[in-house]
Amino acid sequence: MSKRAVLEVIALDVEDAVAAQAGGADRLELVTEMAADGLTPSAATVAGIRAAVDIDLRVMLRLADGFAAGGPEGAERLVRVAGELREAGADQFVLGFLDADGGVDRDAVERVVAALDGCSWTFHRAVDRAADRDALRKQLADLPGLDTYLTAGSAAGVDEGLPTLVAEVRRRGEPGYDQTILVGGGLRLDHVPALRHAGIDAFHIGGAARSAGWAGPVVEGAVREWRRVLDGE
């Protein structure tokens, strides 16, 4: 068994954040609008959550559904929003932009990352929709602050992506593969043993932390069950 696993939970508000921390989450991903797969929350929401919990927060930088940055104007908006979020106390982020051909939108990513000024960040599941995962990783390898890929290994989820995840974790040490693999997207508790055995030690849950699905809040007990399984109890 590798080191203690990181458990990241999606939080929409202070109630979610408090319950997730109480259940044993190590980190929160802050978003709004899960109907659009998670967009940037307001600076006020981020500030409120920052005041309510003391675990790490990663804030989504995504202003519209899909994985396009929205051209130069969209990138400018993202830079402006990133500044507002940093003023609200955010110091870790989540982002990822693709072009129309499924390649990484390097220009948009670089502009936003420059505004983060060294903050740690996750490249999210846009990697699962990239035309070439390996090329994307190598193109981003030298960007400051990039320490994590949120991925299911496949756009269809962990069931299909498991072999890809296992293969990628074995490439640690190669250019583009030093970042943590944070597994999320159709992740279930029964996936955990195989992923832990492969050496994966970071896990991301959203709906799985909510007994009523996205219509209800994060449930402390549901998070605690994940913590128990990840800790091998």
C-alpha cells in the first residue's frame, strides 16, 4: 500500500465544505452549476468557504460548458476572474482548455497560469477528451504550478479508463508524467482496491458524497465511508 490517499470532494457551498471536512476530506474542489459539469463559483462563495474550513481548496476556472476557453476574450475574462478569486483567498485552482481539434489550447492555458503567479493547479478532465493525451501532457510539462491531472482515464469514466490510469501511473518520472493522478469521473468504491494496488493515491468524488445526488448536500457519513476505504480500514 502506498502513502495515505488524498480525498478531494466537490463543494458547492459552505454546508458542503463543512460536511466534507468533517468526513475526512483532504481538499475541496469549489464549483457551481453542476448541470454544466462545474463552473467558476463566485468570489463571495470562495471567501465564505475559506473562512469556514481549513483544508486546501482548489477553485474551478471555467466560465462556460465545454472545454473551450472562448478565444482571446474568454481568456481575458478568465484572467480577470482568477485575480478576483485570489483576492477572495483562493490559492489553488482547476482549469483546462482544448482547441477545436482536441489539442490543448496552450495560449489560453499559459495566459491563465501566468495570472496565477505560481499557484498550484489541476488540469481537469479535459485531458479525457483530448485527441492525444500523451502529447497534451508533454506540451504542459513545463508550466509552473501544474501538479495534478484530474482524470478518469476515459471520457466514458473510470470503468473504461482503468487500464489507461494504470499505464500512466507506471510512467512516473517520464517527461509530462510527474504530476499526481487524481482519479475522478464515474469513480466507485469498488474501483479503489485496483487503483491503490497500481500506486494511485488521489481520489475525487462529487455525486458519491451526496446521498440525494446533486439535489442534496454533501453527507459527512458518505465522505467518511470513502475515507475508511481509502485508509484500508
